[in-house]
Amino acid sequence: MTVTPTRLQIKNALIASVLMLVTFFYLKFMGHGTDVNPLKPFSTFPKQIGEFKGVEQFFSDEVYAAVGVDDSALISYVNPVNESVQLYIGYYKSQRKGDMIHSPKNCMPGSGWEITSSSLENVELQDGKIISIIKLILEKGVEKQIVLYWFHARGRIVNSEYKQKIFLVIDSVLKNRTDDSFIRLISPVIDKKENETLIYMKIFVKNLMPVLDEYIPE
């Protein structure tokens, strides 16, 4: 008896084939990318974004060693009404084996947070352009957080780990570049006001984007 594959099976087979090709080209070409420095060192990243004023923070040496980042910024911002956003920017001059961007989908559950929702969120920028970034809802006991993040490099804003790897391979071949940046925002959800938290986070992103252009090369 002949069994006809379903559309889902065909889709999964195509995805698996694409991932195999990406892995092949990754192993073949990664490590050849030219180091690309940020336009400015992230130690100079502004401590004020819109109405939000920030205080610089640092991870432990073990964390920096694990993520293999070349330059970074970790800043906690608060606005006049006590709404807070923690911003992390990880910059990689090039990505070689062992020095790859770590996704929050892998890191956050390891610190006790459970991802209860994953989706894409549209944000309108100052020039009217609409970008789509990744939104996670995290919960640990009675605590809840919203995480917004994306990959930002070589003229692109990428909202998928799979797309990020595909573009990385393409640009390593065509441009000899594997530099990349990871942008992550975290805000606590207070009094179950998830929508209100998301609104001010999107305002923060809107004001953040022109500043990122001063640091991340296209």
C-alpha cells in the first residue's frame, strides 16, 4: 500500500533539508569572516534613552566567557513613573565556532524562568517603518516578565534564530562578514499590567533604534 505524505510531513522534510544545507555551509565557511568593530565602543552607550535614565551593570566574568561576546552593554533604565527596562546588547566582531549568539529561548529556562508565550511583535519606528521583533512572556512563581529581542547586523533586523543563521551563512560567503549583534529588553510585569508594560517597552525600542545605528555597522 502506498502512503502519501501529508503537507506537514513535506514541510518538515523541507525545513530539515534547509537546516542541513545551512549546517553544511556554516561548517565550510564560518571562521573566514573579517572582524568588524562597532562604530563606537559600547562603554559609551548613552545612559538616557527618551525619558528613561539608566545605570550601567555587569554580568559575572563567567557569563561573559560563556557568551563569547566582543563588546557589550548592560544598562537598567527607569523613567519618571518608575517603569523599568533592562537593556542588553551583545556585539560580535565575527562569529566562529564557540563564539555564537545565545538565544534567550535556551538561556532563560536555565535560570528558572518558564517561557509561557512566544510570538512576534510589531513596533513602529520614528521614521514610520514597522519592524517585527520577538516577544517572550516569562513566568517564575508569581513573577512575570516581558522579553523583546532581535538580531541586528549587516543592515538587517532579524526576528528568527533560523533566519539569523541563514543570513549569517549567506553574508559569510558573499560579504566575508559574520559580525552580529543581539539586542534584548526585559521588563517586569507589575500588577498584571501586561499591555501597559508592552506599550512603554515599544516606546523604548522606538527611541533606542536611532542610537543603535550609531554603534552597529551596516
